[in-house]
Amino acid sequence: MSGTDPIGNPGHDPRAQLGRLLEEDPADLYENAPMGYLSTLPDGRIVKVNRTFCAWTGRTPGELIGTRFQDLLSVGGRVFHETHLAPLLRMQGAVREIALDVVRVDGSLLPCLLNAVELRDDDGAPVLVRATLFEATARRRYERELLAAQRAAEESEARSRTVQRVVSDLAAAMSVDDVARVIVERSRAVLHAAGAALVLVEGNPANAGSVPALRPVRVEGLPEALLQALREAASGQLTLELAQGVRIVPLDDRMRSVQPAVAAAMADAGLTALVIVPVSADSRRLGALVLGIGGMGENELINLDQPDVLPGSAPADVDLLRTLGRQAGQALERARLQEETARQAQRAAFLLEAARLLAEAADVTETVERLATLAVERLADLCVIDLVSEQGFTRPAARHRDPRLQHLADEVRDRPLTTRRDSHPSVRALREGRTQWVRSLDPDFVSSIASDDRHAEVAQSLDLAGIVAVPLIADGRRLGVVTLCADRRRGAFTEADVEVAEQLGLQVALVVAKAQRYELDVLTSHTLQANLLPPEPPELPGLTTAVRYLAATHGVEVGGDFYDVVRLPNDHVALAVGDVVGHDITAAATMGQLNSVYRALLVDRPAPSAIIDRLQASWSLLGLQRMATALFASLDPATGQLRIASAGHLPPLLLTEGHAELLPVTPSRMLGAPPAPAPALEWAGVLPAGATLLLFTDGLVESRSADLDEGLSHLLAAAAGAGTSDPDELCDRLLADLTGAHRADDIALLALTRLA
């Protein structure tokens, strides 16, 4: 065992070998130590250095002796030596583990850790500095890796916080505008971008047969010229652009060559790169987030330690941006759904409101005016309505949302359609019987459908972006067309808008058709009434007369009330007032027949009671379909002799010097009722000079809120308080006091004053 060394090598005495090593020159330990040794004068000049340090730097001892130690350091090391290391060594006398980079002879850097001690004489003056340097390449690498890992962890945490904030903010966003604001502001903060914009696709980008439009929803810090250049550059290639994922587009020679307009706009905006982030939801590409990169700050989330790396190009950064794009897309889909739900409710409310307003309209003109006003409040910026008449097109309504532009709409209204403009959407809608939707307008198209240069100028001033023309069709008849226009501030119409417009057009067509039928009935009734009523009373010596006729306000404006004043050959005057049951066409026809028979009976100048008896006896022979009440009278203007007979009619009113009374005329049975067993009774008296006789029908005194006796009392009070005996003034004041805008029955008045 004594001949074997500790590691099993026989023949060697380890104690003898160790002794030899310990007895060797200590200089060998200094020269070949695993660290660098050097001694310098107080000014840094090297006076002694070991081989290890020489080998590290690639220099010989002769090259190093006399060289200042600080001259071997990197630029930063030299600055640190002068500003920190030397003063600290002078003050403390020693320093430990100072990190410095020594420059090798080939220019490369050698990371080192420096320990140094300053030797001083008895007076405390520095004499020599002894320094030990340890190679710190591995340690420096480890520290860098540790710092990089720490920074990566911090950036990952920051990205997580960013995503959490974005998700939280997007969850609170209730509209597309809210989503756009959140994603633009947050994304811009993430990249410290100079500007950002959210651009959405209008239409289906997957449809290769059409070129979808791009609509900026929110823009911050990016000029319109750049967005316009991007829209033009993406035209026709939008699907390809969005399919490429997150893209970083630098402003380089290739960009200047391929897309000079975009490059010029970027340069004008001071941008060095664009970051394009697709915004998608469930594989549907909704648009893109555009971020403009200019001068970058020092605290940005995106790592810019490597100057050749473009912002956002690191895998983690790309993942973050892609995540933001997906979150934005999902929030946009949710916001669109919420907005669409709200719009559906608004459309339903709009159609209900339209139905209510249209139902309350009294005629065609009021119908279309109400429609135009409602349409620009809820659906469009401009509403124009054209109707078909026997003379061609009429344009009763043209309304603009903005009162400041209504004068332009008025000019449009003054230029009705003409069939000569076959390309006009409204003409085509009426001709083809289906909706015409012009999704976008260009100046040439606007000029082609204008009636003249001024019309084209007005249309251009309205800045129209889209047109929807809906034909008005009811019972197979084409009644007209409703044309809705949207300007560029509002944006183009959607399919839902067109659907609502069509539903509204259907409602309007039915209401217009009904209103037109009603107006035709009214016109017919007015014509019939005008032909059935007797002419204005003739000039009567010694008398002044006035007549009034008002039809009921519901149903057709025609009724069965009548009046008549006839001058007889003996200068006597025959008076009549009557009321056929009902206020419709049949009542009016019966009234006309009755009045004609009455005039025929006057040939023999019978007494008023005789007229009643003859009518009662011949009623069945006349074939009249309704019963009637009537009051017949004869008057001698010279003497004032007055004779009156009533067939179930209200008594006349006598007004004398402000005193009003009802004459005591005893009525017989109504005309058309079974004949009475005795002849009709007759009242006789004198109409004083200056007195006024008023004959009237029950519509003047009857109402749903008061009985007949109360109505007659009101009539007496109103006549006594009228302050006039002039027939015209008296009729007007009585109608004003006793009737309103709505009348349940017809009214006929006959007033006659005997002059003094």
C-alpha cells in the first residue's frame, strides 16, 4: 500500500510530489494564476502585469507596461473609471467586484470583475494600486439572460394585463362606436403608436364578384390622406390582405416602389411603419386595425432592444395583436347584434307610429306630408313622394332631415318626375313595380337622372350616398313612389332599412288608396250636393235672406237637409226647410226628389198645410226611400202675412228687437209616416217689419251631450244675444256659438228679415 498514490498510481509518493510543487518559485503562481494581476501607479500606468492578463488581452508585457489601465477599457468603462472608480478608490482605499469591459487587441470586449487595493505611504499618499481581474463572460451572459427572462416575464404580465383591460372595456362597450374607441385607444397605447384607426368592411369581403367598401369607424392621429391611400391600395385585394394575419409594413424602398401613394402619405405623417391587425370573429373578417409607428418611446411594451426588429414583429407581440384583433371582432359582433336588436325595436316602433299617423291623416296631401316628416326623422335624410294623377306625376312632398337644407328639398319638390328619365330609380320602381336600391352614387349618375343643370347642382349639394325607391301599389294600381335618400354623413342604407322602407311603402299605398277613394267620394258628394241644393235665394223686394248648409263631419260630406226660397207669381214668397233621415247619398237623393216635387206643387200655389197633405198622400207613389221632416211657409212681403205648417219639424224662431221666441206651430206626422186621420194644421200670423224669421234643421240644436229642449234654449239665448237681425251675420254667429269642428248631423239654415 505504501507504493501506491491516492488515485492508484503505483510507484509515486504524493507527499514528495506536493513538496516539490510547494518549493517552486512563487512567481509561477503569480504569472499563471486563473485571474489577471496587475499593479499600477496612482495615475493608472501599469508597472507590473501577469501572463494571464496578457493572454486575455492578446498583448505582451512590454506592450502593457507603461500603458494606463483606463486606456484598456471600453468607452463606457473609461467614463466610469474617471467618474466613479478612481474617486471611490481614493476615498475608500479599496473597491470590490466592479464590472468593467477590457478591450482586447482585436477590438472585442472581455467582461471582467475588478478588485483593487490602493497602497499608501506613511503620510497617506497613494503609492501603488494592486488590482485583480476575474473573467466574467459567463456571469455577464447569465445576468443578461436573467434580465431578459425577467423582462420577458414583465412583458408577458403586461400583455396579460393589457388583454384583461381590453376584454373588460370591450365587455362594457354597448355600441360599435364604443368598441372602436376601446380597441383604438388600447392598441395605440400598447404600441405607443403615433396613430390608429379601426376600418370595417362594408359588404362581404369573401365575395370575389364585388369590391367591398372600407369604412373608418374611429380614427386617432392618422391623416385622411393615408386612410384613403390604404383603401385604394386594398381595393380588389381585401380578402388577400386580411388573410395574411398581423403584418408590419415598413416605409422602405419596396413600399415606395409598389405603393407610392401609401408611402408618400406615411412620409407626410412622419411614420416609419404600419402595423395591420385583422379584426375577425369566428373566421369572419370584419376589418382591420391600422397602427401608425413613428418615433418610439423608451417604455413601450413592444421590445425594441434589437434595432433591426420592427415593432410588433416578435412572436409574443404578434400573438398579443392577434388576440386584440379577435377580441375586437367578437365585441363588434356582439355590439352589432345589440344595435340590430335595438334597431329592430326602433323599426317596429317606427312602423307603428307611421300607421298611427297615417290613420289620422284626413286626405292624401296630409298623408304624404306626415309620411315624409316621419321618414326623415327615423329612416332617411331626404324623402320625396311622387303620386300618379291623370295629368302625370305630382310631387306633393319633399322633406329633409336638416332644416338648413330644406330649401334644397323644396327645389327638388318643384321638379316632379317625368317618364322621359327612364334611368331614374323612382321611374324604374314605378314602371317595374319593385323596389330600386342604388347603393352608391357617383356624380355622373346624379347628373344623368337630374331634370336640368340646376337640379343636378341641388342633388350634388345634398351629398347623397344612396337611394331607395319603393313603389306604392294597392289593389294592383300603381299609385306613386316613395324615394328615400341617405347622405354621406349618415352612411349607406342597409338591407334592414330597405325592408322597413318596403313595409312603410305598403302601409302608405293602402292609406293613399283609401284617401284617394275618400277624396273621390267627397268630390262626388260635393258635386251631388251642389246640384241637389237649390240656387241662392232670389232678390226679393222688401226682404233680405241668407242660407247656410253644413254637412256632417263623418262619412261623405252630403246629407238630406235642404232649404228653399221661391218667389211666386203673386209676389208672395214660398219658404221650405226639411230634413231627410240620414246623411248619406240616399238621403241626399231623397232630398233632391222631395225638393223637386215641392217646387212642382207650387205651380198651384197651395197653402203650406195643403203641401203637407199632398206629399203625405203621394209619398208611396213617389217611391221615396226615406222619411223626412219639413216646414213649409208662405209670406206676403208687403203685409207681412205669414202662414206655416210643419210635418214633424221643429218650429221656426222669430227674432224681434233682440227678443227671440219659437213660433207655436203644431206639427203633424213626418212625411213618409202613415197618413194622419186629419189634415195638417197651419199657423198664421204677421212677420213684423224689422223682424227676422229663422228656419232650421235639428242638427243646429241636437247633440250627444244635450237633449233637444236644452239645445233649443241655447238657440234662443244665442239669437237674443247675437246683437243683429241681419240674416248673414245672424247665421254666422249662431253657427259659431252652437256648433263646433265636428258635427254628428247636417245643418240647414234659412234666415229672412222683413225690411221696415
